[in-house]
Amino acid sequence: DSTRQSLTGDVRDVMVCACPPGSEPELASTYKPTGVVSTLDDLPVYTVGEGSCAVVVVYDIFGFDSGRTRLICDQVAAAGYTVALPDLFRGEKASLGPQGIVWPGGSMNAWLGKYPPATTVLPDIFDKVIPFLKGKHGATKVGLLGFCYGAFVCFAASANSGISCCATAHPSLGLAELYGGSVTELVSSVKCPQLVLPASNDADIVKEGGEMSRILDAKDFGGKCAIHTYKEMTHGFMCRGDVQKPEVARDVRDGMERIIAYLGQNLTV
């Protein structure tokens, strides 16, 4: 479904708090999505599926059309959910150049620094996307699904009591430090069950037995939280890994099965 582009530069220039060394490169999608794009004020939103439970999907640094993001939206929708993918960057995205990642504004800090969650992306989700899902689509419960940068946003959004559960893959939770916080503060703030699917080169803090696990276990919903590390995969594999490789196809399939099962256990009940 997709065309891969090779990363020729040193991925260390991405900075560990966004993507660790050895992360999957950008993946240009040729998938034909089944949903529609509409605009909420100035915010484009891809919407697909129908169901009384809704899932807001938050993408990685490569933006609204990258990799398997819309395929994942369609797969979640096929399980019986209304799914919304907002274009929080409003057309901007990181891309690949001959020396590696090219950031709008010249650097990761300059670009992502424009999007402090409390004043930008979270109001988009809570003041635009969720009212749209409840008003137009009749959603009664809302869950979150995020990848890489999007996982950081989903953790921040999970501090709101209106979110029923959250699933994330290869989370870039270190971005909390860009906005003056910390990973432990971010995880401590969540108010709903979390499924976390790290890759081998993600930070130890987000893996089984790490500080995140200890914080989540201590919460009253700790028994509903789960972490599963994909030890043969690298950061970005769910959205951007090469599924022509059998082991990647296997773990992408397993990841989707875990996500959909988790939503079924924690969003639809």
C-alpha cells in the first residue's frame, strides 16, 4: 500500500525526545482511505466509521497523510467506532531531506515549540473534535489512539476526565521536557487506562518495569493498564515499518489486534 523513502542522514539529528536513533523513516502512503475530510473552523479532520463510541487518532511528526495512519483509522472504524484524525499541524509536517529529517522552522524545538499542548492541540481536541463527534455522530464515549508525537499528545489529553481510555505505540513522551515538564509528571497526570506498545529503541521508562509502569500500576485503574514491548521492532513501526518484512507485518498485525481488543475492553463497556 505504501512507498518507502530511505533515511540517508544520521537519525540522531532528530533528537532522542522526538525519535530515538534507528527509528523508521518516513513512509509515503498510496492507500485509498474510505473516510472523508471536513473542516471544523480552520481544522481539517479525517472522519470514518459510525458508532456510539469514538476514537480520536493523533498522528506522528510526518503529518496528516503519512504512512499507514489513515489505514489504521479505517481498521479501527471497521471494529465499530467513529474515528476522527485531526490535522493538528494544519498542513505542516516534518519531511525527509538528503541529510535526514527536515523540520519546518529549521529545528524540532522551533517547530514543535509552536504547539504547547495546553494552548494549541488540546483545545483543538476538546473544543472542536470531541464536540463534533458528540454532536454530529452521537458519540457518548471517547478514547484516544496516538503514535510517536501523537502518543505524547494523547497522554496529555488523558489528564482530562472526559477520556475513557488511551492506546499508544512507540510513544515520544520525552517531548514533555520541551514544554517544561517531565515524563513522570505527564504519566502521573493521566486519569484513564493506558495501553502502551513501545519498540525496542524506545526509552526504558516506557517499557515493562520502568517508571511509567510503576506510576500506572499505583493508580486505581492500574489493573486495566498494559504495556507490551516489541523487542524486534524500531520506533515508528506501526505507522511506517516495512510490512514486506514478515516480522514487521506480524508485529503490525499483532499491534492492531491489541489496540482493537483494548478499545473493546475499556471503551465499549
